Amino acid sequence: MSLASRMYHGETSFDFVGRRRLWFTISGLLVLISLVSLVVPGLNFGIDFKGGAVFRVQPTTTVTEAQVRAAVGPVAEVVQVTENNPVQVIVQTEELPPAEVTRIRATLAKLAGVESNGVSTETIGSKWGSTVSRKAFIALLVFLVVIVIYVSLRMEFKMAVAALVALLHDLIITAGIFALSRFEVTPATVIALLTILGYSLYDTVVVFDKVRENTGSLSAMSRTTYSQATNLAVNQTMMRSLNTSLASLLPILGLLVVGSYLLGAETLKDLALALFVGVAAGAYSSIFIAPPLVAMWKEKEPRYAQLRARVERLAAQGQGAERPERPERAERPVRGRRPAAQRPAAPRAEPELAPDPELAPDEELEDEVAETEPAAVAQAPARRQPPKSRPTQQRRKPSGRQQSRPAKRRRR
């Protein structure tokens, strides 16, 4: 049986929810480093956001980066000499007046050995970058509000908040990676960030749907806590999340390595890096952040807190604590009769012998006995005769009818 099958059926389980403090600590450190990097050194915004001018020229002679910086001067913020064929010199500056733009074009044309018309110039104002930033921020807020409403209606509000926390976790870490790597933030980066939200939300919703399925049948008499049911859901969906994330990361990695470094497409580099970091962070948060956060929040409710206390108490007492042995029933006395221990011992009566029909009593002997019997009874003290026990065939039957006594034999 494969590992995925064993994890789905609960035969092999990793305690993701139980180790939530470890995952929260790791994520907290990553988020803290990312927030600090957004301040120092900060994001490296491209020309599309802060405005400026870009000069491009294909030199006919060998040109180095140092020569370009010395010729252009301190206004050159970014100088790049590509190694692909044909070689291209790219100079990026801040927003300049028209006279300064004309001077830099003439200087680059002279250094590259071409005419002034051979230097292409692209000027972007700072207002365009602020407009793009504002629209991207509005789009992000609208997306987050729609996500909270959808997940709240589809599942519950606490899961929507946990999904929102996972999304912010992914965005902050991605922005921190951009700040530390000094990659430029371009419109392609904004597109990648919005794409990241879709990947992260997809993995989180898949896990939450399984959590809702596993926890929907929990009751006060269940043997599983909310955290245990959530952990089972994470194990059941982990292989699916990993397969989906790997299937997305491999093409993005190819775009990052082949497109940006081997083919020299600088525009793809920013897009591919944002997608790669965001998808990886989304796969991490959908397993290690969102489900443990929901489980921790839900177990503070009285219903699941009592269930957890009951399960822990049963686990401490042992497996047989839930079904205690029934005490043996005491022997109930028969109605109308005292228990056998309280009844006095009755004297054992000798069984009566049946009269022999061949031996008939003598009439004369009976007359003598009848005459002497009153005198003997008068002389002997009166004593209570013990009751004679009835023969077995004369006892009361279960039906309530009593068998009639045998009639006395007539005298011959």
C-alpha cells in the first residue's frame, strides 16, 4: 500500500496540528524578517512605479559597465550590459528634464559608435506608477473581501479568517524575498502577486472542505477531538496538495531558469520569481498555518472544549473507561415469600405410604382403637403437629388449579 493511501486511511499520520507552535514560530520568524526587509533595504521599484527614463543602444564596439557609468555620470541608477547576441547597453535614470535626456543620448551614441537615432529612449512619469499601485491595492482589497464572503457562506467565518491569514502570510513572505533579492517590482510582479492569491486559496479551500467533512459528525459522545479530525483531514489531502503544487512549480521553475537566465528575458524574471515563491508559500500555509489555526480557534468553543476534556479523560483512564462493567443484579425475592435465608427451616416430614388395597383394616380392631383413643388423647398433653408436606403430585400447578386430594377408601 502506498504512503498516500496509508495517510488517507489513517494508518500513517503526521501530527501537523499538534505541532502548531513549531509551525507558527517558523512562520512568525519568516514574516518578521520579511517586514524588516520591506523597510531596510526596502522594495526595488521599477521605472514603471517611480518614473524615469530608460536608454537602450546596441554598440558596435566593446563597451564595459564602468565606461558607461563614467560617461553618463551619477544620474545613471542602473547600468546593464547584456551578454547575449546582439549585445545591448541599458541605462536607467530617474525622471530627467528634456535637456538632460538629449545629453545622455548623445553620450551613449558616441560611446557605442552609433548615431543619436540609434539610442532608443523611453520616458515614464511617476504619476503612472502611482496610478498602477492604487489600482492594484484596490483590486487586492476587493479580492480579499470577496474571498471572506465566499468562504463564510460556503463553510464558516472562522475558516474564512484563517484563509485570509494564510493569504497575507504568502504575500508578505513573497514581498520580503523581492526586497532581499533586490529584484525590481514591475507590473509583471503585481500580476504574479494576484495570481499567487488564487493558488494559495485553492489549496486552502481543498483542505478546509475535508476538515468540514471530518468534523461535521462530531458529537458530545465522540472519541475524536476537533484537532484530531482536522489533522486527519490534513493527512488525507496533503499528497493532493503536494502534487498540485509540484505540478505548478516545475513549469514556473523552467520559466525562471530558462526564460530569464538562458534566454535573457528580463521581464519574465520578475514574474517567474514572484510565482515560484508565492506558490511554494501557499502550499506551506495551506498545510501548516490555516488548518492548525482553525483547530486552535474552534477548540475554544464550549462544545469542542468539553469534547476534548472528555477524550483526554477517557485516554487517561484507559480503553475500558467508557463502558464500565454493570454490577451484578441482587437476587430479588419472590413476591409474597421471604428470602430463603430468612425462612425458618421446616421439619422434614416422612412421606406417606400409599395403602395397600389387599390389606384391609379389621373392623373389630378399629372399634377397639376408637374406644381407647379418647382416653389416650385426654392423658397426653396437647402438642402441635408439624404440617405434613404435600406429595409432589398434590402441589399447586403453575396454572393456579389445585389437584384434588385422593378420596378415602371406603370400608369394606
